[in-house]
Amino acid sequence: MSLEEDDLKAQLIKTMVSLHSRGLMTGVGGNASVRIEGSDEVLITPSGLYKPELKPEDIVKIDMEGNVIEGIFKPSMEWYFHTAIYRRRRDVNSVIHTHSPYTTGMALAGKKIEPITLEAAVMLADVPILNFRYPGTKELGEIVGENILGHRAVILQNHGVVAVGYDLIEAITTIEVLEEISKMAFVAHFFGGAKLIPPDQIELIKKLYKI
Ligand SMILES: [Zn+2]
């Protein structure tokens, strides 16, 4: 195992600890993976184990068909959508799945993300909400793989969030921003509704950032 793989495993564990400590997932309710850059091999969190207490040797290495290349545990049951994303998006090297309560809760109520902040208006303006599919199935994997094209994240109805990035930092940032926006929208809704960024300002921002 190369030093680079050691680093990736350490980053995966750090990500799980960070997400768990902030209530974005329970100890058994989320998962994450990284593609070993330039290869068709993926390091993924194991199924069933308590994620904040993972050790480097618990991380599983799989190929794009979910076959275990290295590791003693089963890969996360959601390996289907992790590999479905990597097969379709060569620009993605990291996938994170959480059960973020505010983001998932807003979607449960049918609330789309509105342009309440710069990130909401530009980065996450059109996050798809996918109809419920049973977790851990190939069907869910294929639907996530198809719908992630052109997006940083998708929301799984009655379940949680899947975010992607060039690396783990980019993916975790999307999870964080989505939850931040959802909390803001929730508070605003409680007090009578959110003021949105005016459309002409959004156009200006898009021009400024060349989006
Ligand atoms: Zn889940």
C-alpha cells in the first residue's frame, strides 16, 4: 500500500469523525469513498461498522464492480452509487453520503433550494430530489449515477444526501453548504419566509464568476 493510500484512508476517517460530530450522520448511517486518482480503484468505508471509530485497516478497496481488492470487511452497502458516479464522472474523485437532517427534512416537505445566499444561487441552484428507492440497490445506484451529471449533489427522498467533488474537501464542503442553506431557509420559513437574492443580482454574480 502506497503512502498516498495511507493519506486517503486517514482523510476518509477524519471526514467520518467530522460529519458524525456535527450531527450530519449517525455512526452507522453514512459512508464515503475516494477514487485512487487516475485508477479504477476506490477506497470506501466498510458496511456495518461504527464510522467515527474506524481504523485505517477497516477501509475497503474495491473495483468498479464492487469486488473487494483489499480489506477484511464488506464495502458500504451503497457501493453501487459510489461506483456508478465514478464510472460516469471522470472529474469526481470523492463521494460522500450523509443523512443531513435539515437538507433531507426540507426535501421531505417538497421545498426546493431557493437563492437565499450566493452559494444557494450559484453552486446549488438546481439540486435534484430523487424519488425514494430502496437503499443499497443497483436501481438506486443507476438513478444516482444518471442524475449526478452536471450537479454537485443529489437528495435522496426519505433518505439523505449524496455529494461529489474533485476531492474529499470539495465533497464535504457541498454537504456543509447544503445543510447551512437548509437551516437558514428553515429559520426564515418559521418567521414568515425568506427574502431571495434578486434575479438581476444573480445574473451579475454569474457573469462575475463566469458560471
Ligand atoms: Zn444512507
